[in-house]
Amino acid sequence: MRRYHPWIFSGAIGHTTGSPAEGDVVEVNASDGTYLATGHWSPGSIAVRIFSFIKCDADREFFLGKIKAAYNYRLIAGIAERDDTDTWRLIHGEGDGLPGLIVDIYGSVAVLQAHSAGFWHIRQMIAELVTEVLEGRITSVYDKSEGTLPFMAHLGALNGNLAGEDPGSSAVVTENGFKFRVDWKTGQKTGFFIDQRDNRELLSKYSKGRNVLNMFGYTGGFSVYAMKNAALVHTVDSSAGAMSLADENVKMNFGDDPRHKAVTADAFSYLAEMKKDYDLIVLDPPAFAKHQNVLTKALQGYRRLNAIAMERIRPGGMLFTFSCSQVVSRDDFRRSLFVAAANTGRTVRIVDQMGQPADHPVNIYHPESEYLKGFILHVE
Ligand code: SAH
């Protein structure tokens, strides 16, 4: 606590006064009674998620200040007011001192995702504050918390519009000048992997003239950037819905271009059958480890996946490889890449390292905030 980590685990609590319900605002005191922090209560293993280390009322004014600060930071970081990008994250949980709350902006629609009962209870107020802070830039706030709230809380949450006009289910947004259809109703997360924006841009630096495989391609984020200059781009994902959106997204930017093909397939079967067809491979799998207890298995998964890609990539090929598992550290991930490389015996060099963009800031007191790790590897 005194080092500002925003989580208190249940085992660290000496005693509880009163009987807080899930989502209640609670104060945390040291054993000598001095005030430490204020946060949301939860009966799970993370018992309190801290949003203030200074005594506060946790009222409308308090959260208005937090949301204003999050917005100002994104203005300073050059993200919230760009002509070529209207897709960005306004609130990134712990990274913005609001553990349990995500708000993403898709053009004129904000999508809110509560990961804790505390923020779900005050979602209406948060929606109003977001609308106020963005001063007319957004016309709707959609709540997509149904799948992210703690299951045991039995909150009966239903996704739906919280403020403003009905936003429908999708919109065409702009990222670095490229167009994407984002479907917040049926898509993953809040609809789009905004966190890969800078890494996608980096990809187009390396994709010129190359045969690109975008594995775990989802709606074709990396594929659209590669289409700028690649010889061919194959997008692969196990979700047929994602593949049809990937096709639509490529078409929206490049028309009916024969260089692109979307394939619905399982990654491991596709890679097992693949010949040395590609000289740029993107591997952006879903989180292999959601909990610490499956870390070893997850690391094996990363090693296996990367080993096949390193084995099959053409000489001189580039690998863009990611892990978005919060419990896998950058060192852990790098070690599994090292073992994968050693097993193939090929000469592998680290060209660059990738992370999260500035609108997904890492709270220095909460190392777990650094969930997205990526390496660009050159394979001889
Ligand atoms: N790179 C994407 C995000 C990838 S998210 C972007 O920038 O938008 C991970 C994707 O992996 C999801 O779309 C999911 O459908 C897909 N996936 C999960 N398991 C898979 C498997 N076994 N084979 C292929 N795709 C899989």
C-alpha cells in the first residue's frame, strides 16, 4: 500500500469493520489506524481495488476529476485529437488510477466496460461524466460489461446503451488513416484491439514486398497495414465472423485486391501444414495464461507456437510475435522465444521490442499493467 500498488489481496486484511457488500466503497487503514487508501470492495482474491491514496468522498466530483485527468493526458500524448485517428482508449483501468474501468472511444461512440461491481454500480454516472468531459465529441455511451463482471457477483448485467442516442451495433472508424468496421456488440473486448495501433504502424515499415501471414488476425488490423506495400497478405483466425470482417476491412481500404486472402482455420493446424511460404509472420494469440497457476503451460504454448513459425519462416524473414498475458512477464516471454529459437538452430536476432501505446499507460506501481509484450525477430 505504501508503494501505491492498487490491489489488496484478501489474505492481507486483518479485519473488516461493518460488512461491506460487493462493489461498496471502503477505506483501508493500517493496523495502527492511519488512513492508507480508498477503493472498491470485492469478496474475491483481490479484495480492494484502490482508486485513491488520498482521503476522498468518491463522489461525482471526484470521478469527474479522474476522467478529466485521463482525457488531458491523452491530449498531451497527442492521441485524443488526431485527424487520422478517432479510435483510442480514454480510461485504462489501473493505468489511469481507476482499477476495474475501461472506456474506449470509437468515433462518436464510447464503449464502457466494468470489470468490477464497484464501477458497474456507478456506470450511469461515469457515462454522464465521460459525455461531459468529451464536450460533445461523443453521442452515445454503450455498456459492454456483461462478459467482464465477476461471475459470482450475479449482477444480472445486460449490455446496452447508457447515455445519448442508440449507437446501433457497429461503426466505421479511422486509425492512422485506415478505415475499420468495429462491431462493439459482437466483437471481442470492446470491439477492436486498439492496443496494437503503434505496432501495426511499425509492421508496414517491414512488410514492403513481403509475403505476410497474419496469424490470429481477428478483423484484419495488421493485414490492412501490411496491404499498403506487401506482395501478399494471408489473414488466419479460427473465427469465421472475424474473417468476414477482415475481408470487409481490407476491401474498404484497398478494394477487391487479389493480394489478400482470409482463411478460417486453427492456428496450430495451419502452421503444421504450412510450407516456407512467408517471409513476415505476425503471431498475436489470445492470452495463453489468465492466471498464475497456468503460467508454465502458457510458456510452453508460446514456445511451441514460435518454434513452428521460426522453423517455417523463409530465410531473412521477420517475425512479429506478441504475448498479451498479464501474468507472463517480458523476461518470461523472451525466454520462451530464446528456447524456441535454440530448438530450431536458426540465427535469430531481436530487431525491436514492442509494448502498449500511450493510451494504455503502465502504472509504475502496478507492474501487471504492462500486459502487452512484443518482439520483432529476424530469422536467417
Ligand atoms: N491481432 C488482432 C487481435 C488478435 S486477438 C488485431 O490486431 O486485431 C486473438 C485472435 O485469436 C482472436 O480473433 C481469436 O478468434 C483468435 N484465435 C483464438 N484461438 C485460435 C486458434 N486456435 N487458431 C486461430 N485463431 C485463434
